Amino acid sequence: MILEHITLEFISDRDLYQSYMPFMKNGGLFVRTTEHFELATDVILNVSLPDSLEPSQVKGKVSWITPIGAQNGTPAGIGVSFVEDPDNIRNQIDKSIGRLLNSSEPTLSM
């Protein structure tokens, strides 16, 4: 089985905050894409965090799909929940944007 590879580069903590999904059991990220994905598709995320020198790889699963033209104006994309996180990127994200997590600012996923 060929896994889909998706590269995500976050330039700022705010970018990261908008895509991060802390409510998923192992964490997850929203990926803006107009490509078609099926639910439960396995994907590999190559994630570059704002302060990291090199990308981390996370294996994930497509947990939900926001179609093109969603009613609330949310960008099209997929929610990917983390399945295998060898670099513990969830921890790095929590550290990086911890102060934003309690903010009431809307994110792309909720």
C-alpha cells in the first residue's frame, strides 16, 4: 500500500495554532487541500514547525473532510489524526503554542 505524503510547513505559531487539533486523542492537524481523500486513508505528514531545523514525520489517518465550498467559509481540507508520532511532534506543538491553546480565536477545524 502506498501512503500519501503531505508536506506541511508552519511559518508562525499562529499558523500552527489554526491547524492544530488538540481535541483528537493523539493530536492532529488540519491540512488545507483541494485534493480528494477518503476517510480513514493513511497518510504521512512531513511537518516543519516554526522553530525546527528539519521536518518531523508523523503517520496519521484522515479523520474528516471539509469539502470545497463548505457553508461556513472554512477552507477545503482534511483533518488528520496522529497515529504514530515517533518525534513526539504533538509535545513540540503543545510547547510551541501552549499559550494560544486557551485562546478563543477560531481555528480552521472548529
